[in-house]
Amino acid sequence: MKKIRTYFWFVCSLLLMLSCMEEQDFDQYDDLSITPTFEASILFLEVPERTINLISGLNTYSQSFNFDAFAEDIFSERVLEGVLTYQIENTTSKPLEIIIEFLDEAGVVLDTEMFQIDPEPIAILHREIAYGPTGKSIDIIRNTSGITLTAINLGDNTSTSSQPNALISLKSTGKFTVRLK
Amino acid sequence: MMVRQLLFVIILWLGLLARAQNKQLMYDFTEIPQALLLNPGMETDFKWYSGIPTLSGLSIQAGSNGLSVNDLFANDGLDFNDKVRDKVIQGMSYRDEFSSTLQLEILNGGYRSKDPSVFYSFGVYAESDVIMYWPKDYGILAFEGNADKLNERFDLGHLNARGEVLSVFHFGMNKRMDNNLILGARGKIYSSILDFNSTNNTGYFETTDGQNNILSNTLRADMQLRTSGINAIETAEDDGNVPATIVKRGFFGGNLGLGLDLGFTYHFNRQMVLTGSLLDLGFIYHANAVENFTLDGSATTEGIEIILPDALLNPTQDFWEDLVDEIEALVPFEETTKSYMTFRPTRLYASLRYNFGESTENPKACDCDYSPSGRTNNILKYRNSVGGQLYVIKRPRGPQGAITAFYQRRFGNFMATKATYTVDKFTFTNVGLGISLQAGPINLYLMADNLLAYRNIAASNYASFQFGLNIISWEKK
């Protein structure tokens, strides 16, 4: 049996010796960089003009809410950079101000984005905010755990727009690059 | 370091062949008893044989039709990320596959019945078979993401993989019906050690223009991963008794199944021979240590939506958790222990062989130099054989085939060789060589495939190796 094993390994060794292999460098794996970029909508706010007019005497709507999308470990530990894109459209008869505040877990404001938008006929505001090496600190995104959204009516509560279905809408997307490897 | 080693092992092991299980060198190599496992209706002239336990048969095949180790790791000065992007992410198709097969005979033997036209064979072997198609769209999504890919659907059906480790207990009967026809059948009991399969997935992930918000992300999924035995081995790992658990599951303590092999050899005349076999017509019923995972449903999201005045009704509403809960309800990820059945990868072999070198009933009168001393004359061995073989295997994405041309040559009664040239969808340059050596009762065989790739083994898409030792008797029946 010992002889047989010896013969087997001799044949295997011979086969390997007769074969050739170009030089391989498996350390190249260390150079592998996987940094995909993902994008998705984040927040949509819609306030019809009739709702604004219904709330007489109160010109500010403010809502704080939990937003853990950025705080998930799989994202916060890997995000490198990104862009938040906002689109605000106002067809109401009132000038408006919208404030978005990013909060950490303790409720501390990390960053504030303010938008002032004119009234009808159609006011569209488009803004892109970069985070990361070429923009604001990416730590704002990493540590965000909540959002406070404030809409302030800078006009009155009685006028009506000449536009059909007058409203103010806020649309937003996030486009972030994360390091998977 | 571990990751690098793991990657290397995966590429080498899963990454060296795609035509797993095609044993074109072994098929109809009548000097080797193990060829009976590929055609139970093969010509046999042994009185009895016994494989040397654990050494009678070892075959390893592994490969990938789309990628070789050299493609990625050649020390060519090219940027590794560019190579991954070009060769893997963009270069491979969802039909490209990684696969490997390992078969190790634990016990193998055979004996001729009192009726000399009947030969029985039996044994036990362990087998692992893994196939994974390249999940191309998952690769693109992981490597590039979904940004700037509006209206591009990532096909979730690209996830298609299955694998199993099992032991097979078999008993076969081979009967010469008349001078021209030999029939054979082999019954099998499968004892599955572990199994996983995720082969019928459908669905997609897509980013489109949103209705309310800027973008809309849609996930439509009907996916499942079925496993058996894996959690039993994980538990055994915690308890420190993995070997005992594997042995137990391999010897009827796992999930059981039944199978059948059929085969024949038909002589049109003494020189022209047709053979065929259908292997592993069988199933395994998985009811033990089953763990299944499903993702089934459809959801579209445009992020958190705050629409007034509705949002004023509940000022403490947790919009984020509500969104997560809504998506999880629409596309639930569930775990079940429901039993399931798997069918074995059925294989078909066929060959047409022409023997030449004059032969008569009396070997001494033959002008060939092969004289099967001690064997009966009802099977004539010719010095040369040439022919073609066909191989088809049932795979998750449909049947895969290969055709082989072969030449067989016998040198005296101590050596027989077989050279093959195989063409399939993966390569046109597969040349293989097999040799069977007979030293008294000891039979040794050795086979290697894709020999041209040995010029640079790292660039090979495929490697296979078979080795075995037997004790054979041709005493007068």
C-alpha cells in the first residue's frame, strides 16, 4: 500500500512538474476596490394651498421624524460621498420658506438646508448639496438619525392661486457612493 | 489574508470547469471496472474485481467557462479593478458558470454470477456537485450600483445555484442477452449530507422616474433558497462533532433518495459497437434539517411621503419605520422548514465505436498485439478503437452537451490508453489522455483532461483528474 501511495504521488508530482504556469500575483486582490453608487428618493412633501389657507393664524408647519436610513451600519460605516438633490415647486399664491434640519440621535442639529421660494405662476428651485471630499462633511450623513422639516408661509392665509391644484411640493433624492471592498 | 485565500480557493475550486461530470475518458474504457458506473451495460470480462477502499476511484473536476485564474491574477501590470470590470462584470454572461464535481469511491466491487452472462457490481461513493451561474445583474448592481441606470432592470433570476454533498450506495446488474446485446441497470440509494438550491428565481429591481418624487425604486421578487443539512452541520460545528455528523448523514442519517442507471452495449458486428447510458434518474426527498428562505412580493417606493393635511392627523407618526414595515409587508422575507424534493442531474452518454486490427475467435490468430490471456473469447479485444461519444447533462438552465472523438489503443495485455478530443460550448481545445496499467491483478488508471492547458495551468478554464486502483481477476469463469 505504501508503494502504491508513493507511486500515486510520484505521478501527481510529475504531472505538476510537466505543467507550466505563468507568474500569478494573488496580492492583487488587495487592490480590489468596489465602490458602487446607489440612488433613491428620500423625502416627498406636498402641501395644497387650500390646506395652508385652512390653518389661519398658524403660518408654520414643523414635523420631526425618525430617519434611520443613513444610520444603518451597513450604510453609515461604508458611505464615502454623496449628493442630496432637492426640487421645490410652488404654484401657490404665497412665498414660502422650507427648512430641513438633519439631527443626530440626541436631537442635535447637524446641518440645516433652507429654501425660500417665490409664489406663482410656477417657481421651481433645484439644489444639489454635496457631501464628502468636495462638499460638506460626510459625517453629517453618517450621523443623521432624524429630520425636522419646517414649512413657513411668508404670505397670507386668504389669497388663492390662479393655477389649478395649487400646491407646494418638495422632492428629494440621495445619491451615495459606498465602499463594499 | 483569509479572504484572499478563500477567493483563490473559490476560483480554483469552483472556477476550474464547467462541463463537470463529463468523464469522456472513462466512458466505455472497458479495461477499468469504474467505467461500469458510467454504463451499467458495458462489456465486462472480469470474473471479479475489488477496488482498494478510498483509492479505487478519485475524480476531481472543476472549472469555469467564463473565467480563469490567469484572467485575474496574471502578473501583467494591468489594473486589477479594470480586469475585474472587463473580465468578470462586463465579460461574463449570466449563462456562464462555475462548477465542480468531486467523486470519491469508498467501496467498489463486482463479481460474476454462476450464470456467466451476468455480472454484479456494487459499492459506495461520496460525491459533491456544485454549480453556480454567474449572477451578472447582481454583480453589476454590487460593482456599479443603480445610479444613472434609469429604467434598467436588474434581473433577480440571475441568481441560479445549486450544490449537494451526498453518498451513494449502489448495486448494478450487467447481463449479456445474446452475442450482440448487453443490458445493464444500477439501483442507487442516495444519502444526502447537505443540499442547497436556488434555481427558480424571478423578479427584478428597477429605478424609474417617480410619480410624486423624483425617482421610484421597484422590487418585484419571487425567490427562494432551499437548504437541508447545512444547519445540522452548523450545529455540529458548535458542538465540535462535524466529522461524526457528516458520517452519520452520509450513512442514511440524512435525507434519502432513490435513483436508477440504465445502459446497453450493442454490437452491429464484431467491430462496430453502439453504447448508451442514462445515469442518475432519481430524486432525493429532503425532510430532515431543512431550512428554506423566500422573498416573494412586489413593492415600489419613492421614499418618505408627507402629504398634508393627512400627516397632521398623527403628529407622532414614524414615517421611516412605517415605510420599512410597509416594504417588509409587501415583500416578506420568510423562513420555513417545509420539505422539498430535488432531482439528480441526469446524464446521458452514447458512443459509436469502431474496432480495428484483425481479430478472430482465437486471440493467437489475431494480427493485433493484444492478447487477453486468461479471458474468455466471447469478448474480443482489438488493438485499436476509434469513435465518437455524446454527453448531455441536465442543468438548471437547460441541458448541456459535449461531443468527443476518441482513439483507444491497447499495448499487449498490460496497458490500454485512450485519447479524447472534446468539443462543447466552453472550449474547442480539450485534449485528454487516459491510461490503464495492469500489473498482474493490480489495475491502476490515471486520466487527465484538457492537457493543452498545462502550458499555463492558471489560464485553464477547466481541469479534471481521475485516479484509481483495483484488483481484478479474469480467472476462467
